[in-house]
Amino acid sequence: MAIAVALWCVIGLIAVSAAAPALAARPQPLGTRLVYGASLILTGLLLLIGIAALLGGADFQGQKVLPIGLPWIGAHFSLDSLSAVFLIIVNLGGVAASLYALGYGLHEEAPGRVLPFYPAFLAGMNLVLLSADAFSFLVSWEFMSLSSWALVMSHHHEGENRKAGYVYLLMASFGTLMLMLAFGLLAGTSGDATFAAIMTAAHPDWISGAVLVLMLLGAGSKAGLVPLHVWLPLAHPAAPSHVSGLMSGVMTKVAVYGFIRVVFVLLGQPQWWWAVLLLVLGSLTAVLGVLQAVMQRDLKRLLAYSTVENIGIIFIGIGLALAFKTNGMGAAASLAIVSALLHCFNHSLFKNLLFLGAGNVLVGTGERDIEKLGGLIHRMPRTAYLFLGGCVAISALPPLNGFVSEWLLLQAILLSPDLPQWALRFLVPAAGAMLALAAALAGSCFVRAFGVTFLGRARSTAASEAHEAEPVSLKAMSLLIGLCLLAGTLPGPLIDSLSPVTSFLVAGHMPTQPLMPLLSIIPINESRSSYSGILVFGFIMASSWIAIRVIHNFASRAVRRAPPWDCGFPNADPATQYTADSFAQPIRRVFGPMFFRLKVDAHMPRPGDPKPATLAVTLRDLVWDFLYAPISGWVMFAAERLNVLQFLTIRSYLSLVFAALVALLFLVATWA
Amino acid sequence: MQHFSLDAAHMFAGGMVLVSFMMLYQDRILGLINVFAAHAVVLTLSVSWQAYIQDAPHLYITAAIAFGLKAIGIPWALHRMVVRLGIHREIETVGGIGPTMLMGIVLVALSMVVMLPAAAEADPIAREDLALALSVILLGLLMMVTRQNAVSQIIGFMSLENGLILAATGAKGMPLVVEISVAFSVLVAFIVIGVFLFRIRERFDTVDTQALDDFREGRE
Amino acid sequence: MGLILDLLVQGTQMVLVLVLAPGLIGFTRKIKAHLLRRQGPPVLQPYYDLLRLVRKEAVLAHNASWLFRNAPYMIFATTWVAAALVPTFAANLHFSWAADLIAITALLGSSRFFLALVGMDIGTSFGGIGSSREMLFATLAEPAMIMIIFTVALVAGSTQLSEVATFMVTHTSLRVSLGLALIGLIIVALAENARIPVDNPATHLELTMVHEAMILEYSGRHLAVIELAAALKLLLYISMIACIFVPWGIAQPDDGILYLLLGAVTYLAKIAIGGFLMVVFETSIAKMRVFRAPEFLGGALMLGFLGTLLLFVSRSF
Amino acid sequence: MTAFLHMLPFAPINALLAVPATAALILLLVSSYRLGAWINMLASGTTFLFALTLLIERPAPGAGYLFVDDLNIVFVVLGTFVGLTTSVFSASYIGHELEIGRLKPHYLRFYHGMYQILSLAMNLGLTANNIGLMWVAVELATLTTVMMVGLYRTQAALEAAWKYFILGSVGIALALFGTILIYMAARPVIGEGHDAMVWTALVANADKFSPELLNVAFVFLMLGYGTKVGLAPLHAWLPDAHAEGPTPISAVLSGLLLNVALYALLRFKMLLAANPLAVAPGPLMVTLGLVSLIFAGFMLYLRRDIKRLFAYSSIEHMGIISFAFGMGGPLANFAGLLHMTMHSLTKSAIFFAVGQIAQVKGTQKLSDIRGLTESHPRLGWGLVIGVAAIVGLPPMGVFMSEYLIVSSTFAREPLLAIPLVFGLLIAFGALTWRLIGIAFGPPSASVGDAGRQPSMVPLFIHLLLVLTAGIFLPAPLVAWFENVARMLG
């Protein structure tokens, strides 16, 4: 029943999409409001369905077969606890983004390029979650890519964006082809590609292994696993901000869903080396992603790189879950998978929030380069407040939600000494160290992002004349920050609600989280570790309240405004502030030579020479340099070489025919 | 009688291969045209012989077309054209006459190797004919590939076609042979007219290729 | 009844750390002055300073934002909560379940996060320098801390400090990993508290300071709160080291009042010794260049990682 | 309906030939180009209707030179449909060409006549129950298209026509030799004369033919008809012929003529497959298919002419289709048929768009065509959808066929799937790169108006069909395709 309603909602989204070109052509506020309003309602419904399916259990789950798609098997759709979890993630993001766009969308210069694809994008993501056969899954998957690609291309006048769109489309197609191969292997020669049939079939070890690798290539490229992440920081920022938020916060989670669905549900018993692969890739992704993020000057690109980092963290969690599952450690596996799922949820909240904040900044100032911003906290106080909340959450600081999932993941890592495989035992602590490093770097990254953008003094007139965003957009962000706080302070019910998923995926579940005492969460048992978000939050609130009360009541409340002190040498020029690049300099100096082939050309003129000193910093993306540049080089080389064949004389072409004929005749002669 | 008819058919077909070799050897255009005319004459004889032994009068039409068009009409037209365009000089070859001849021998051997076992069940006339016809076809192709002059390439194509007619007439009782030979004659006529009309002088690739690059795809 | 006592002990602990923290600063300054053959200010001087600061009016730069005014309380609150959660004289307090070692580290991370932000709020170059360097140290110190926590947690089977303390009292044994962790923890503590050789708490030489650079623009009550938070942090680290590595004497909340008193006395002795050792170390070493500090902290990270690995390996035998 | 068909004084199958033939004669006499265009559309429409009647009732097998079975009816219906839509597109396209003076009215009389003769030739080739007749039809089709390619009489157009002509003639000669060999193989079994060239008889007796002779024959047929299909390395005529001729002809070439040649190949493949001793034709087709796919993929990168670009994409898709048929088996054959259908529809739609683009931009140079979605939204988005379909993005039909090909290949022969996927990606990279350049960015200058209304209709009809097929294939169609796939073995 619920599945039917969900499908109707998706159809509704597609219908909105189809009607959108006509609406976009109308006088603007109306069309924009109608499209986003409809999307808001439909995603809201889907969200409710997701919640009902997760909490209500079997009553709200189910199967449906439609006579479309691949002719022999039709299109299978189903809703189970796993898809319900991601349905919640996707549609929560959809609700927030649609709400936000009710305000933000009015600033869109070319609504005709956004409105038709936005609902389609939402529909595509939902369809991926509902699909229960390989073909529908792939169609939905690629439909999702294609509609988001169109959104990326909506600001197509900038060459950067066109390049981003190209790389994105290419990588998306690569991913889909890899998934196609994976499903080809799974479905076997029979061609029966329903998930139910795949699940019941037995897969030899080498097939499962190959499928895992293909899934890593396919789903990993969509999620943004290093080294397949290159498209992500290009494409996510290029889209309108609410779409960037959806792509970063939500679409990457759909990729994670695809990975979990295939690897945990369809493949059956994992092998331990899978975990090794995942842990290595995950750690690499987390650290490289965040290091790149620290170096970025483009606010939205910074956020996109931070998405790469978080995907790394999620994959570490998934890898751990696989490692535990292989060895039959159900409780530990459930802890790891819960941490990964929870992080998916959390990341979708705060990354969406941050992108929406970046959207406000973009609308308010027209700038994405943080070096040209500064002091926005005065002109856009509410955005600043909300963005700060997002920064705290993503930096994994208590009492917000980012901390909870990373804490759970660290707890899961602490269980790894019980693993029997040596490689894993060495690898897991290393992954833990990388995770901690990534988390710490993320802190730095967001201090820099918030500090340079919102604090200090305006570095350009655009920044000094910024204006606050629409109230409705701010409401959408408030909704997200509220959820961040809720998930951070009361994670217990969330974890409890995930238990059907964990028993489904890894045949184990975490201890039922007691509501009392102290509303704390307990990964394994009480004496091992516990954390109570609400209590920590309460403590912090109470003690800061006490501090303020005490000081204001018993001491001075007087305030005097004065010029800044700055050790006695305040300089009125905003250019004397610390810039984003200078903020990143120490980290660049420590990690740059290793990860970016850092080159610094500092040129100081001799004393007396009036020429300005120059400083040139070059950072190379090693993944690009060593993987993508050579590949595109080879392709172009081959194209150049083969292109000669376009300019031959007819005689030469005849010679080709002749040669083919003679060769084949030889073949036949020797055959006989 | 059976034996004799087989020998005669064999002789004519072999004659065609021989003339094909002569064409490969020619390095003057006018000479080449003459040899081609001889090629067509041998074909005419061969087809007539087949018409006789197969008792298939319609093949005489084919023979007549071969004689009228290829032994007389086209050589005459080509003669005039060559003279008028002033290209009755040496033919540029690719790789020289000697290697081409050698290659030709290899091709003949190849067609024997391919066809003789393949057509083992066919009756002997057809078998020999087929093998020799294949040789003629391959030699014709070889000629097209190794000559840079348009006229000699046309001649190569026509000798290839002669090989086809040889094969078709050799296949006893094959229907549509006449139609096919007519269709081919139309094709050949088109080619000749094309060369003539579009003044494709030196080679098939007509005009100045540099100029074309502007319009077509030059290298980036 | 038990609950009330629990809450009472918990409350005592919260007040105790607050009261003790400036004292520890004063004590270390005094010792340091003695070691340098100076008279030094009285031990109670930090209390006087704080009182004086609190009474003064606060001077804010023209472009200071709301964040600038509110952050000191956030910094103080998170540090205080963290400090209150570390067992001092008694373990297994009622609220100790609220957060484990990792959470305590993260709480300190929160306070640092806000500190680094306010360093950038006024838009001065010194503030930026301070924040930038502070975050660099943090990027290395935090993973080091996590690895140390791993080591400890794997030995004790818990990340809960009270559990760790109880375990250490009952299962005393010498372990290489713990030794490595101790050294690592000391390095982290020095860095986190802006002590020599990473930073100099007493300096106002602009280009070398880190912590002081961030709070350069603060005055009056805001400065007082931040200073108090810094003092709390020092106390917290020393308590933490004491609680993990020399947990003897820590009382349980349901022990008698006598045990609690005993715990308090031993605790005082422990932090005094801790402070003393720190000062001795500080006076015997020179401050490093800023870019030597990453190597120093990297060392702590390596030690922590080594400790963890050794444990993983030793488990299998 | 059936009763109505019986009331007709002639069999519908003959009408497939008679209508174009009559129309051609009339068209050669009509001098007004408008009237000519209308007659052309009318004749194409009538032919299409008659082709549809074949779905309802087929002529009895056996007698006559023509026959209809499950296989060729797919081609006939598809071919006449594309012929119809192209004639509609052509009407408005040619009008514009006339206005700008690229074509003269008396060329058009010739053009329309040729169009119908081409239609005749293709219908004959598809329905002929005689390999000799089929060969003649294919040659006729080649000659007419050569004429049409050279229609503009520019240096480049003549060059392209000439190249096409020469390479096509050689191909046709090779095919003829193959045909003769097939006859030779059949003669001892079936007996002399007409019967030994009749399809139905050939297939029925193929298992008794000399396998060696069949092998050699297939080599010649593969190369001969393969030239027409445009498989690398026999493809050289194809890009230039597409690029230099009038765009409706490019659409017909890609959407129709290549299919006719492919159809011939499939017939002979069936013949070989029916003989257990003959060498399997599959590997040869797979190899040539892969070579074409990868080669064309690389060639796409450095193209500068928009029509040549899509011509190479046709080579690529012909490669995929031959690959699928070469793989064989019900799934791959089904996929091959579907892919062929989808490619015909999509590629001709793309050429419809491209023709208009070249007209509104006044150039075929890729570098001078930019920002179409902005300057001509409907045309631009039409092209975007078309290219998205042709590169195999869902929810278009090509995606379904590519999915079937790739997944079934990987399940059976993993090593073959790797070059396949590689080729697909290479081509994808080039086409999307070009697409982004054409459709997005700041628009380049336009010369003409946005094109006439009617010519958008064929474009969107084709795209709609492709979209529908990607989502929903009607059960009868599936059953029918499955039947054909089984036939192909």
C-alpha cells in the first residue's frame, strides 16, 4: 500500500517536472512557487511514508510490479527498512531544499533551466531507493544523474560549469556502465535481474569479489570515493545552491544506498579482503577530501570536498561492518553499520544546511570566493548563525549530531582487536588515526570557512553590501539546524529505529538504547562507553547560563566600543586581515609537499628595489595528474593517430578493404 | 566432349588470369587500354563457350554486352579521353611493377588454396572457373590498389567485374546473370562518365586536397 | 538518598575544579619564579586578576559581532563541563556516564573551535595568525589524543574515565603501550595548554604567540572568563593524566565521607606534583619555532599509534 | 480490415514497390517543388500504410519473388516509417535550401524522384525472396544515394559522392561474388536455376550445403555488405556521404540504408548458422563490430563538422549492433534488434535536428555552433535529448538495448565486455563533449529564422517513440522481437 502511494508521489514529481517548462515561461514568482511548493508537498509525503515504513514495520512495506521497463520481468519496486532509511534521508533533504528554494528560487536568472529538472531529480533519487530489479535500478540511477546534470548545466555560460558538466556526465556514465557489468554478473545468463532472484542465487567467490570491485567503481564514483571523486567538487558547486545541497547531502547517500543494497543484501556472505579495500579507500578519501577542502577558496567547492571527506568516513564505517560481518560478530557489525547510516543521515542534514547557507551568501553578495567576503555576520546575522551551527555539526563537535556518528564509529573501531585477520587488525587502527586526522582537519577547515566568510571585515564592496536572505529560506535552514540539534542530543531513538535495518543487513543489532537514565547511548554495554548528548547539551547550556548570570549580576555589565587593539597597530585596510590562503598556510606547509606537490615561489626584491614582492603557490591534484590527465592524454593521442584515416585517398581506403579481404581469405584458407 | 569442354573453359579462364597479369605489367595507359580490350575479348569467348556448353542461349547476350561494351566501346572512349586529357604517359604505381607481380602470384595461389577444397563438391568446370575467377577479381583489386591513375583504376575495376561475370557464367544455371551483367555495365558506364564529367584527371581523389581541408575536417 | 549524595559529590566536583584552576596557575607561576630565582607573584594572584577583570568594563572593537561577545561563555562552558566530567577525587560520579574520554576531547575541541573563531572576528592579522596556528596544532593534537585514548581504552576495555581509573587501580601492570601513551599525552597536554615548548603562556611577543594572539582583543569580564577556561583546561589535563596513570586514592561516590576526603587530599597532592613537574620541564627547555611544533606533535601521534598497534599485536599472542 | 485487404485489386506487398515506382515516375514529371514535396510525402505515407497492412496479413509464402517473414517485416515497417517522417522533414528542409539558393528547382525534381526510387530499392531489397534480386536492389539503392549525395554539386559533395560510389561499387562487386558462391553451394542440393537463389529454399536446405564454400562466401558477403553497413575498416565512404549530402539523405542513410545492408548480412548469417559444419559467423561479426565501435569512438574526438560527427556515431552503433548479432542467443539478438530500431529512429531524429541547426546557424562547423538551447530552445533541447538517447542514457530506448547487450555479454564472455564498455565510454566521452559545446554556452550568431514548424514534428515523434520504448515495450512487440531473435539463432 505504502509503496503504491510512494510511486504515485514519484509520478507526481515527474508530472510536475513535465509541467514545469510551461510554468517557467509564466511570470516568475508563480511558476517557481508552484513547482517548489508541489515538490515540497510530495517529498513531504514521501518522507512520511519513509518514516512509517521504518517505524511501522511490515505494514507499510511491500512490493509492486509494474508492466514497464525490461519486458520479461517488468519493473519491480519495493519498500523495506533499508530503503525506508534512505527515503527519509532523501526526502528530508528534498523538503528542506524545496522550502529553501521557495525563497532562493526567485533569484534564479534562468528558471526554465532549473524548474523542469528539479522535481525530476527528486523523483530519480526516490526511484533508485524503490527499485527492486537491476534494470529499474539502473534506469533510475542514470535518470537521477541525467537530471542533476541538467541542473549542473543550468548556469552554462561559465566555461567552468560546462567543464564540470562534462566531467560529471562522463563519470556518471562510467559508473553506470560499471553497475551494469556488476548486475550482468549477478543476474547471470538467465537475465532474471530482479533483486529477489539475485538474492536467492548462489554466487561463486570470484563473482562476488568482482561485483564488489565493480560496485566500488560504480557506486563509489557517484558517492565520490577517491580516486573517482574528481567530478564531485566540480559539479556540485556548479548547480544552484539548493541543488548543490541535494547533490552533496543526498545524492551521494543514494550512492551509498546502492552500495549497501548490493554488497550487504544481494551478495550474501562477504569476504574479509573486501573490508581491507573499503577501509583503505575510505581512509584515503576522508583525508584527501578534507585536505583539499582546507585549501579551497571557493566556498561551495570547499563544501563539496568536505562531502568527499564524509563519504570516506561513511565508507570506513561500511568497511568495518563488513569486517565484523565476515567474522560473524553481529553486534559489532551492527554498531559499525549504524554509525555509517547515522553519519549518512547527519551529513545529509548539515551538508544541506551549509550549502543553503552558501546559497544565501551567493545571493547576498554574488560571490563564492571567500577571499572576497568577510564580515557577513553583521549584514547576514541569521545566516551566519545557522551556518555556524552547520560548521559545528560537521566538525563533529558535541552536542550536535556530527559528533554522535563519529563517536559511534570510533567505538566500533575499538572493537577491532577481536578480528582474527591480521591485515584488518593492523589496518583498522590506522583507519582510526586517519579518521581522527580527518575530523581534526575538518575542524580547521570550517573554522577557516566560517571565519573568513562571516567574521572580520568585508574584503569587497559586494561583501559590505550583502543582504540577508528571504525568511522562508532561513526557515528551511532553521529546520535543518533544529534536526541537527535533535539528532545530536537525542540519538537514542534514532539508533533504536535503525535496529530492523541492522538485523536485516548484518543479522545483529545494537543494545536497545534505554530512555533513562540520562538518555545516553550505549554502543556495547554500559561499562564500556556511553554518551548522553542531551546531558552534555544541558550541561553546557546550564553552565554558560550560570556564568553569564553570575557575572552580569555580581560584576560589571558595562561595555565600551573602541577601535581594535591589534597590539597598538590597527590598520583600517581590510586587506591586512588574515586571508583564507594565509589561514591554510601552516596546514599547506605540513601536508602540501606530500599530498599536493606543493611549490612555493616566494620572490623578495632586494632592499631598495621598489618592485612588489611576489608569492606564487602551486598545488597539484595528484589524482588528476597521475590518473585522469594520462588517460585523457592517451585518448587524445589515439584520436590524433587514428584521425589520419579521415584524410586518406580513395586508393588507400581501397587498400584497407583489399587488406581485409586478403586477411580473411588467409584465415579461411588456414582454417580449412 | 565432356573432357574437351572442360579443357576449353579452363583455357579461357586461365587466359583471363594471364591477361590480368599482363595488365599488371603494363606501365603505359594506352597499352593498358589495349590489354583490357583483350581481357574483354577473352571474357566474351569464355562466356560464349559457357553459353554453348550449358546450352543457355541467354548467356550470349552477356557475351555480346561484354564484347560490345568492354572490348570496343569503353576502350574506345577511354582512348579518346586519355588523348584529350593528355595523360597518355607513364602510370604511377605504388611499390613498382615487380613486387606487384609477385603479390599477384601470391593472390592467385591464395585463391586456389581457398577455392579448390571449398568447391570440391561442385562440378569441375565450375570449380576451376571459380578459382580462376577469384584470381581475376583479386588481381583487379590489386590493380586498383596499386595504380594511382584514375583511368587505370577504372580498368582495374572493370577487370574485377570481368572476373565476376566469369564466375557468374561459370555457375551453371544461375539465374539473373544477364540482369546482373547489365546492372554492372550501367555501373561501369557511370564510372566512366563520372571520370569524364568531373574531370577526375590524375587520381580518384580529384582536386587539391589542401583546399578541401578547409571545408572538410582539417587536423586541429 | 544515594542520588542526593551523588548529586552533591558531582556538584562539589564542579565547584572544586572551578576553584582550584586559578590556584594551579598561581602555583605553577610561583614555582617557576622560584626556579628562575625570582620572588614571583603570590599564589592567589590569578584570583585577584580574575576578580579585577570581572569588575572592569569590557572594551569591544567597533566591529565585534555577537559571536565575539557570546563565545567566551561557550568556551568557558564547554571547558567546564569537560573538566567536571574528569574524575578528580571520586570516580563513577552520577554524570560521568554522560561523556567518555572521546567526548571530553571533543568538548575541548568545541571550546577551541570557538576560540579560533573569535580570533578572526575583529579582522586583525594577529588574531588570524593565532587561529591559524592553533588549528594546525589541533589537527595534530586531536588525532594524537584519539590514538592515546585508543591505547588506554584497549587496555582498560572502556573509554569511560571512571572505568579506566577503576581498572587501573585493580589491574596494575607495567605496559609499554601505556608508557608510550603517557609520553604522548604529556606532549598533547603541553600543546593544548599553550605551554613551552609549543607556546609561551607568558609571552606577548607578537609573532611567537598562539593562544594569546587569539584573545588579544578581549578585555574585562570576557577576558576573565577565557582565562578561567584556560586554567580549567590545564587542570583538566593534569587531572586526566592523574586519573589514568596514577589513579590510586580515587574514591567511589558511595564510599564514606572519609574516603572522599582522602581522595580529595590525594588529588590535591597529585595536581601539585603534576604542576611542579610541568614547570620543571618548562624551565629546562626552550620554546620551539612554530613549524617545529608539528614535528613535536607528530611525535605524539606516532607514539599513540605505536601504542595502539603494540596492543593489537600483543592481543594475538 | 482483413476483408478490406482482400478487396484490393493487388497484394499489399506489391504495392510496397508499385507505389514508389509510380510516384517516382510522376515526380520526374512534376516541376513544382511544393507539389513534388507533397506527392513525396503522400507516396511515402501510402507506402507506410501498406507496410502496416503486412502486419495484419502476410502474403502466402512460396510463390513470387517477394516474401514477408518476421524478420524483414521489422525492417520494412521501420524503414517505411522513417521514410515517411523524413519526407515530412525534407519538405520544409528543401524549401529552405531553395530559398537560400543552395539548390535549384530542377534539381528538386530529380531529388524527389530519386527519393522514391530509393524507397523502392530498399523495399525491394528487404522483401526480395531471392539473393540475386536483393543484390540488385542494394546496388540500385547505392546508385540513387550516390546521386543524392552529390546533389549540391559542390566540390566537396562531388568528392564525397565519388568516394561513396567507388567504395560502394567494390563492395557490391564483392557481395556479388559471395552471392555467386552461395548459389554454387546451393546448386548441388537444390538443383539448378531460380530455386537455388530463393531464401526460403536456401534456409531450409542450408545444412546440406558445402561448408567450405559457405565459409568463403560469407567472407565476401561480410565484406561486401559490410561496406554498406559502414563497418570499419570498410567505412570510409560513410562520414563524407553523410556530411556532404542533403540532410534528409543523411537521415535516410543512417536510418535506413545501413539497416538494409545489415538485413542482408543477417540473412546470410542465418544461412551459415543453419549449417553446423560451417565456421560460425559470430566471431567475425563481433570482431568487426568491436573494431568499428572503438575506431569510430576515437574518430569522434577530432571532428569539426557536425554531420560528420554523427555519421561516425552511426558507424559506432552499427558496430554495437553487429556485435550483438555476432554474440547471438535470444538476449543479444533481441538487444541487437531493439538497438537497431532505436538507432534508426534516434539517428534520423538527430539528423532532422542537425539539418535545421545547420540552416539556422548557416554552417556545419562545430566550432561555430554554440549555445543552441539558448538561441533555439526547442531545437537545442531536441538535440540534447537526441544525443542523450544515442549515447545510451535512460530513460531512452538505446539504454535498454545497451543494458541487455552489456549485461548479457558480461555474463557470458566477460573478456569481450571489456572492449565493448571501453568503446562505449570512448564514444560517450566524445559525443557529450561535443554536445555540451553545441547546446550550451553563450550562443553563436544565427543567420536564418528558427526553422519552420512542421519539421519539428518528425523530430519529436521519433524522440517520443524512443522514449516510450525505453520505458515501456508493448507485449506483442516483445513477443515478435523474441520470435525474430530465436529465428536468428
